[in-house]
Amino acid sequence: MATEESKFIEVQPFSDEMVLSMGPQHPSTHGVLKLELRLDGEIVREAIPHIGYLHRCFEKHAENLSYPQIIPFTDRMDYISAMNQNWGFCLAVEKMMAADEKFSGVPERAEYLRVLVGELNRIASHLLSFGTYGMDIGAFTPFLYAFRDREEILLLFEEICGARLTYNYIRIGGVSRDMPPNWLDHVKNFIDYFEPKVDEYNTLLTENKIFIARTVKVAVLDEDMAINYGITGPNLRGAGKKWDLRKDEPYSIYDRFDFDVPIGHDIPRIGAVLGDCWNRYKVRMDEMKESVRIIRQILNQKIPEGPIMAQYKAVRPPAGEIFDRSEAPRGELGFYIVSDGSVKPVRLKAKSPCFTALSALQELSKGLMVADIIAIIGSIDIVMGEIDR
Amino acid sequence: MRQFFGIFGNLSEVTVGSSKPLAGLLLEILPPLPAFLEEYEQLLAMITACGIFVGVVPLIPLVLVLAERKVSAFIQDRTGPMRVGPWGILQTLADGVKLLFKEDLIPPYGDRVLFRLAPYIIVCFSLAAFVAIPFGAIDLGDERYVFIVSNLNIGIFYILAVSSVIVIGIIMAGWASNSKWSLLGSLRSAAQMVSYEIPVGLSILSVIMVVQTLNMQGIVDQQDGGLHSWLIFRTPFSFIAFFVFFISAIAEVNRTPFDLPEAESELVAGFHTEYSGMRFALFFIAEYANMFAVCAIAVTLFLGGWQGVLPGIDILGGLPGFVFKTLFLVFVMMWIRWTLPRLRVDQLMNLCWKYLIPVSFFNILGVGIWMLIFGADTMDMKSLGPSLVVIVIAVFILLKQVFKGVSGTKRETTPVPSS
């Protein structure tokens, strides 16, 4: 255990190397990540991430709360895509509740609303990722463009659930409230406005020569390595593996929609190789388009009338355990719940996609430059709230 | 060969044409001094001229900071500062007052003397460059009075010299802060500024070969006679030299895409991480003064200085024209800053050593050959004609290449929905 504990970098006397502590207060460690860098000039010999600065005892808290009370805590995990976090938790609980005879199942209308807000939130999350990545690389303008568009999504969310960041909208068995009148028109307005914007951003940043020079062939995370580390989501797809739970293990009503799973490619024109920063980033840009496609299909189909909440007496999942996962914008979000049949879980464990992604940083960053570390952190798109919980 | 060595001939000349600096103009237009001061009148006029510059030049950053915020707001679909004064025009003033009243922090274990000294060095040498820049000229009688503090006969050489001292101030700031971020930033800055001074110097040299003088006013005088006589069009190589100079100038003043020394996302704030209050404001003033200075030098060397676009039309001695041209270049710098990402440190060095320096050497060779063939040192159609033809063809081919990639991407913008 002694070697396990001394994970801090030892400073070698009389060496030319410098130990640099990047974070927890640093503009581009995406929150409160602390990196301990051993530098040889500008070259990184070693990078050790230190986490825990945003630890809020989510799992321990959850053991003392009833299931519906846990949902607001999931909001605060990945606060960039709180809808998807709510959804992931509710899916797991609903799966346990399915054995309960009094639980009537999630109504159709609620499923549609869930997909709608889930995909909107995925766009908002990827927009933020795109914007902050631009800023990490040094382009400030994409960040504000992304926030301008994200603001529209937040306004939509504000209309439907009253909150702009921590929604607590998706509840066990349905959603908290029905959509207001004309909300779908507003969604349609936004989608019509937003769809051409993705191409604009691609011309602005994705195809920019300097951006390409900064991200192409940097920190190649190939498929084997990604799977070994348990990396999921856009980071895995950027490595060329076509794996998306919405497609491969469809939950909710995702099997009713027609959409593609974007993956990374070798692109000789710009020199991009599978699994480099550029590909990971590009997958997110493409996913926004696919989310728009899904939302368009919902708008074109008629959303069934009816209740938005399942019928049940109380949330008392039968004794047992479950691990259920869903596709959050940053990868597979898993919840492991142990129930003893009471209103509170005995044990709750969240499997965070960002945490697994961050674990690859140490291997990815060897021999690169300080500026590349920033490019990696941006491209694996971590949210510290989810890592530390 | 005489043409090549002519440069050194001019270095030894003390009087430069019939141009007189600003002090001379003040002596002409101001009322005569009382008798007991008469023997000091030259000195007093010089001090007054310096006073005018010291008073006016620091106002330039004040305007530019606001301009940058407004330009970036315009590019980013925002309004920018709007609260202080109409359209926020007093915002910089308010920020300045705020910085002035902030606590004066010096990091512990830092080198206190160097820490205090660094901002002053940077500001002094940024402002020193303005001494040799001609802002305009008026003719009174048969004398020509130039709006310049000191009409040095080695003007451009002097500017190069004082602007390279800035890097010492930056290293001082980085070292004295006792912070690894500052140190990294200042070392990056040193490497960058020293490297980029070479293409700057070489592209200036290719101009000097044509004009055969180092005197800034002398360079402007040679561009008399309208748009076509600007040095940028004199030879095709000076056209290239302008762009090499401008790119290197952006790098020298540490702006995006070459803003690595203060790369916010990497080094927090670079060499001025630990600075606050008025010292930080001094860095800011220096940065924007520098930006204006390099653009003013680019205008003087390549874009006709204060000479107008059309011959014979010099409103207010060409001063508004000069300021307009300079501000346009400053705007281009801002435009670039708010559009492009940042290069990595090795890519930055590659660009300088692998592309800009060879191109600059090629320019010097080209200018030499061009002068031997066409005699570009005098402004006539014999040399200008072929030059313009070559430039037009080159620009045409370049634009065709540039727009080849984006021809198919026609976009229309839809207004933001009001949901």
C-alpha cells in the first residue's frame, strides 16, 4: 500500500525538470481538476490527475434519501446534461420497479418528452464542449457562439420545467410536468435555426488550419486502448468503434427513430487518424446533427396524448440489485442500485463516463507538450461534477 | 553595387533633407519667449514636443482597449460594454480607475525590485518607439515640418532596437513573479520575440534597399505621389515583405494566433499572472501601444506613411490619413485575434524558422535582382509597371487557391428565434 499512497511526483534534485501543478484553479481544466505535471521545458514527461475537489458524497447521501429525492442530486453530477442524468437514474429505478404490479409503466407521452429533452440536452452539452474546446485551443469566438445557441435550449428548458441548469424534470415513472402550449413550435424554431449553424461552426473551427494543426494526430486513443480503459461515448466512437446504447441496446423509444451513429475516420486530406483529438471532437459535432434528426422525427410524428406519469403507489423497488446504463452525452452513465424493498436504496453507485475517460489521460499525455494536455482534456470532454460526484 | 552600399552612406549624414521635427514647428507657431529664456528655446521646444507625445500616446491604448472590446463584441454577436457613458465609451476609463485603486500585491519570495521595474521597462520602451514615427507633415514657407519628436537619421534602426528591449522587461516580470506559470510564459515570449525579430528585420531590410535610407521621414518622402507609389507596390517582393512583416509583427506583439506567452487556457495569463492593479494596467497599456506602434511602422514602411491615397491631398498634414491606415491594420489584428485559434509553441517556431525567414531572405535577393534590372530605387513606371503586373497575377492566383475550398459552402443565416 505504501507505493499506492505515494502517487505524488517526487522532485529530483539537480534535474532540469520542473514539477508544475496545473489546477485546481486553472482556466482550462474544466472545473477543479488538478494535474501534476513533470515538465522538461515544454514537454510533459508525466501527468498525474488528482480528483476529488468537487466530491459531495452523492452516493452516501443517496443511501439516506428516498428514490425521488435522489433525482435532484443526479442533476448535480453532470450539470451540463442534467436531463440525461435524471433519465439514467430513473431508468434504473423503473427497471427495478417493473416487477412491482402496481407500477403501470412509463406512458408514451412521457417517453416522447424524455427523448425530446434528452436530445436537446445532448445538443446543449455538445455545444458547450465545442465552445470550450475552441477556447482551450485559443479561439474565443466559437465559445460565445456556442453559448448563444445553448441559451436558446436553456430557454426551452426553462419553459418546460422552470429551471435552466438543474432540471429535476424526468421523474420515476414519467416527467414532472407536461409541455406548455406552443412549446413544440419553439422547439421547431430552434431546430430550424440551429441546423445550419453546425455547418457554420465546422467552417469556423473544425476546418480551420490552425485548429487542425493543434488537434490532428494528437493523443491518439485507439480502439483497443479505449476498450481496455472502459471508455465510452464520443471518445470511443471517435476511436472508430460504432457503439451507442441508443442504437445497440435501445432503451426508451429510441428504436422508433432513424439516426446514425457518427464515428471517427482516418482523413488523409487533413491527416486525421482514428482516435485523435480532432476525431473525438468531430464525433460530437456530427452527433449534434443526429440529435437534430431525432428531434425532427418527433416533431413530425404526432406525440400521443395521455398521462405523463405512471400510476404507482410508492417507489419501493423490490429487494434486489440492478445495474442499468444509458447513453449520456459523455458516454455510458451507469447506476448500480441495491434495494431492500424500502423507500431508500441500501447502496447506490454511479458509473461515470468522464471518470474512465480521465483515467486514460496519464497514458495519453506522455511526451506531449503543455498545450497538448489542454487539447486532450478538452477533447475527452470531462465534467468534474460527474467524476467527483 | 553602389546601390547596395548606399545604405551605409546615409547613416553618416547628419541632416536629413529639409525636414524639421515637431520642435521646429513649435518654435515657428508659438509666440516668442521672454528674453531670459531665449537661449533655452530649442530645449524647451523639444521638451514641449516630448510632452505632447507623452500626453497623447498613452491615450491610444485607452481607445484601442475599448475598440478591441467593441470589435470582439461585434464579431461575437454581443454588444460589448454599454454601461459606462454612452455606448460604454468610458468603460476603459472606469477600468483604469478601478485598477488604480486596487491593492498593490507583490508575491512573496519574488524579486521585489525586478517585479516593480519590469512594467516600467516595458511601457517606456513601447512608448519610445513612437519617438521616431512621423505622424504627418506640413509645409510652412519653404520648410517642411514633420510631426515627429526626433527625426533620427537611423529612425527604423532605432525603433527595432528599442522594441527588442521589451523582451527583457517580460523576462524580468516572469522571473521576479516567482511563479512557474509566469516563468514559462516569459520564456516562451523571449523565444518568440527573438525569433520573430529576424523576419521583421529582414523584411524591413528589403524596404531599406529600395529607399536607401533609414530615416523614417525619408522613407515616407519616397512614397509621395499617391497610392501607386507606396512601397508595397514598388517591387513584387516588397509586397511579400509586407505580409511577412505583418505576420511577424503580430507575433512580436504577442497576439493570437501567436499569443502563447499569455495563452490564457494554458499558462493562466503568462508573464503577468502575478501582476495586479496599476502594474497590470501598465502591461495592458504597453501591449496596445505596441500594437499601434507596429501597425504605424507597417504603414510608414509599406503603405505610404502619412501620404494620402491621391497625390497632393494631405488633410491636416496627413495625420488623419495616417491614423486611419494604422487603425485599419489594428482592426485587422483584432479581426484575426477573434477568429483564429492559437498555434502550439513548436508550430510557432516552425512557422518562423522554416517559412518566414527563408521567404525574407528570398525577398532580399529578389529585391536586389529587381533593382538591378528595373531600378526600383526611383519611382517611375519603368519599375512600377512590371511590379504591379506581377502582384496582380500573384494575388489572382492566390485568391483562386483560397476560394477553391469554400466555393460550395453557401450559407444563409436565419435570425435567432424568440421563444
